[in-house]
Amino acid sequence: MKRMYTIIALLLVCLGFGYFQKGNQPQAQVTKPRVGVLNLMHHPSLDQIYAGFRAQMAAEGYHDGKNVTIEYQNAQGDQSNLQTMAHKLIDSQPDVLYGITTPASQALASTTSKVPILLGAVTNPQGAGLIKNNRHPGGNITGISNQAPVKEQFNLVLKFMPHVKKLGIIYTSSDLSASTEQALFVKEARKHHIELKSYAITNSNDLNQVSQQCLSEVEGVIVATDNTIAGAMQTLIKNANAVNKPVFPAVDAMVKQGGVATYGINQYRLGQEGAKMTVAVLRGDKKPATTAIKYLRHGEPILNLKQAQKLGLKVPAGFQHEAETEGKVYK
């Protein structure tokens, strides 16, 4: 019996030792991944990108505040704030960074060459000096381009204005997205033997005077993907309406504000695609260096029917139905 008690005591000691060695040791904490987001400004188009990003992150199982931390910084249109905000995001030790607009992405890129950076809406990543080339970025950066479907857009203008001879394009000279598309529109116009006059602005304060000059010299105006003009679109529309001339912008939100029509890249979907790529990087399924830049090649048909009617423009056959079934119509 004494021997039995001795064996039981030894077993209890061993079990207790095992408990303290394994079960009672502090367990390694599972840390939530951190995603830092930097945006240039509040604007309907850019806000839609961020909304799509957050929604898709949740759809992929990453819920902010629960199993992921998303830290959002917005420069409120002041580019001088971007660098400070980029450093703040880096100091929070993110696993991935997400930049909305070219200036925001450039600010992030200047602060780190190690943390993966996903581009949320950069028209020309290579031209912006962010990557080596679109197919093989080669560093810590990849993402989604928001380059407009210029050919589709220009052809649509010609359908609305089949007898047009002279058009104008207004763009911000310091905005790489806008200047890239301006050059593409010029090439497209040459193919169709249409004169396309270019009018550059440096900031939103220039838009009133420059747009008045432009509208006095052309039959209609094209606007590229341009954050500066997007933020002051009402100035352009006011001047265009005063002389009864149409404006054909690149994106949905600008059509809603008084543009006539476009084939526009869905901004919400841009955010969704950015989130999918972000999740793939977080999970280790993709690496920026070997992940090609993704383009959304086909734009959605967007029509401001009220504006077209106000200007006495005939909507091209089939386009209204296309917009009603596949895109948007503002009435």
C-alpha cells in the first residue's frame, strides 16, 4: 500500500510539472494585422474607393477592429500633410500600406522600401517612379491602376457630337494621372482628325479663368482623371452651362455633378480589387515584386440624361439603354 501511495505521489508531481511547463506558461499572443491607408483628399470618387476597400476587406474575413486594424489618414487636399501622415503610418508598424492617389502612394514609397505598398488608384505607376515596370514591379509596390478607358471615352464624345471639329481638354499639369491621359486623348484625337486643344491649370484657382478661355474656343470639353478639377467641378460646369457647351469627364462622380456622359472605371470596384490584392499579400499568397499592376480595362456607361437634355444633345442610339442596364443614369 505504501508503495502505491508513492507511485501516486510521483504521478501527481509529474502531472503538476507538465502543467507548469506547458499549460501554465503564457501563450504567445496572436497579433492583429495592421493596414495603413493614406488618401489625398475627400472627394466622392476617392471616398468610393475607400468604401469599396473596407467592404471587400470585410468580405474576405478581415473586419476592422476585430481581426484587423485599419488606420486611415486623409490629407484633406493638402499635399504637404502627406509626408507627415506617411511617417505616422510607418511608425504604427503596419503589415501592408494602401495608397489612394498618386501623391499619397509616392509619399508612402518615400518612407519605406520594405513594407508592402498597394496602389489604390494610380494611373501611371511606372511614370510616377513607383515601380520598374507594370508586369514585374520588382520592389515592395504593386496595385491597381485607375487609368481611364480613353479610346472608349473619346469614341463616346464623337457619338454625342458627330460633326465636332474642335474640342478642348483641361488638366492639372502637376497631376501625373491627368497629364498621362491628356497625352493619350491627344493621340486619339489625331487618329480621328479632330483638333484637340490642351489647357493646363496649376491649381483649382486657375480653373475659372482657364475654363472660360477654353469654352470660348472649342465646341466641347474633355476632363481626364484629375483630382484638382474633380474638387472644383462645379466651377467648370457653371461656365460650360453659361455658354451651352458639354463637358465629358472621366469618372462617374464628375458626370453626376454636371458632365454629360462617360465610360468610367467603377471607383468602388477599384477599392474592392485593391482589398483583394491586400489580402493576398497579408496571407503570403502574393508578393509585390512579382505581382503585375492590374488594370480595369472596360468602363461602365454613365449618363447624365438631365444635362444632355438641357444642352439639346441627342443621346446616341442604344447608349441610354446600356447605361440603364449596365451602368448609371442620372435624371
